[in-house]
Amino acid sequence: MSWLTWRQFRVPALVGVAALALFTAYVVHLGLDVRDAEDAYRAQCAGRSDCPRLAQLAVDYENTSLYLAALLAPVPGLLGMFWGAPLVARELEAGTQRLVWNQSVTRRRWLAVKLTVVGLAATAVTGVAAALVTWAMSPVDRFADNRFSTVLFGARNLAPVAYAVFAVVLGVLIGLVVRRTVPAMAVTALVFVVVQFLVPNLVRPHLLPAEHVTLPMTASAINQARGLGGITGAPVVKGLTLPDAWITDVSELRTRDGTALDRAIFDRCFTDPPRTGAAEGPFGDTATCLADHDLHVDVAYQPVARYWSFQWLESGCYLVLAGLLAAVAFRRVQRRPS
């Protein structure tokens, strides 16, 4: 049974190995280039351990790091789409599974072997790719303050492997239900994308209880933000940062007594602030006008020291979900007529 599964899977496997080889060549070259840049910056500091020039490394490779993460991000979904979904759907569509089931191979064993072979292959490919990306960008990650960003978090260490296992099992189950290859591939891709959107935004911030801090909104603090006002015009500050922290929630602008800033005051400061002639920063006199009302925001955040806890917790969630989907698949293949 294992030999038969390999015979059916060998062409997709060889395509995956070839793609991984090309990816490896590029990432190894990039990783060596990053380390050469790090050595050059260290040389400028004459051996000092607290080299301030190294912070420039994160700036130089910020876009490269994002592009590389974006290149790895679709891999689990593609494996689920092209490896997982056709694995069972193609046989059910053609009816070839009956030949195997009539030769003393039980349905559950048939499905278990297929899941094991393709699951291990997907784990190996994604694991190697994620390890290479993590290694290549590790000097940059040490000085960048964005390890929790949606794109980067899912392209480092353990998370991509868990995504791949989930995607393959998801594809197999959908193929078992839909019983048509192309529709199963399309549904797998759609469901995986939806899950990948929901988890970082709705699940990940709540895997551990957040820490809280109150930040005074001085004119300088407001000018360091990336935006003022929500889609509805609510009095909010967007794009705040905390050192060594991932901000998960920011309240509306609040006055000293804790109540939300009056919308009329916010609109007046935003549209027609008093002209001081001395305001600096992107929001200028607006920031000065708002700061005169003694404002603050309540911030919920996750310390960067919890990074590995989040990696393990999110990976565990995906693996548990994959196990539940596999259980449903085994139950369905046993009960459904051929």
C-alpha cells in the first residue's frame, strides 16, 4: 500500500523537491549576504558588543524579509490544494479506490497510508523551507521589532509546519466530501485562506492574557503615530508602538477621568486647530490641540518574550484541528458507500 501511494504521489513529490532546491539556493545566498552585511557593520564598531550600527541591518533588509515571508506564506496552502485535495478526490472521481478495497486493504488503512505519506512529505518540505528562512533572516530578526507581524510570524520556526499539516488534512477531507478534484482544490484554497485570515486577527491575540498599560498622549506621542481617526471618524490613534511588545488593542482617546474624548472636540482639533506656528510632526497643530485636553489611551499588548509561547500555542491549535479533521475523514470513509 505504501509503495502504491508513492507511485501515485511521486510526480507531485518530485516537483516539490525541485521547487525546494531552487528556493534553498536563493535563501542560502540571501542568508550569506545578510551575514556579510552584519560583519561589515560590526567592523565599523571596532568590536564593540553594543554596536548601534547593527540596527541599520533591520532597515536595510526590512522589505527583503517581508518579500521572503510572503514567498513562503502560500506554500502550506498550495500543498493542501495540490497534494491534499487530489489525494482522495482523484481516486473517488475515477473509481480506482474499489480495486484497492477489494484486495484485503481496509478503507481506514488506505486513508491512513495516504495521509501519512503525503503528510510527512508536506511536513518535510515546509519544515526545510521554514528553517532556511528562519536561518537566513535571524540576524535581521534580532534587531527588528516586528516578530509578531502577521506575515513574519507565519513564516518562521514552527508555525509553517503546523499550517502545512492542517492544509493537507483539510484538502484530504474536502476531497473525500466533494469527490471531484478541481472543486476540492478550489474549496481547500478558499477555506485555508479564510482560516489564515481569521486566526491572526481573532485567535492569536487571545492565546495568552494581554498585559495593559496607559500611555499619555502628548503632542510628541501623537505625532509618532501613523494615523488619527477611525473609519467612522472615532477619536482613535492608529499605529502606536511599544518597545519589545506586540500591541493587540488600543482604546479611544480618553480624558483624565477615563471617559472617551468628545467627538466634537476631536473634529474641531482635526479640522480647525488653533494655529500655534510652533507645532512639529505630521499632525502639527492638531496634535498640540489634542494634547491640551490631557488625553491618554489604554493599550493591551503581548511582550515579545512570549514569542515562543505563541509559536507553540498556535502550532498546537492547528495540529489539534488537523487531528479533528482527520478523525472526521476516517469516520466518513468508513461509513460512506464506495
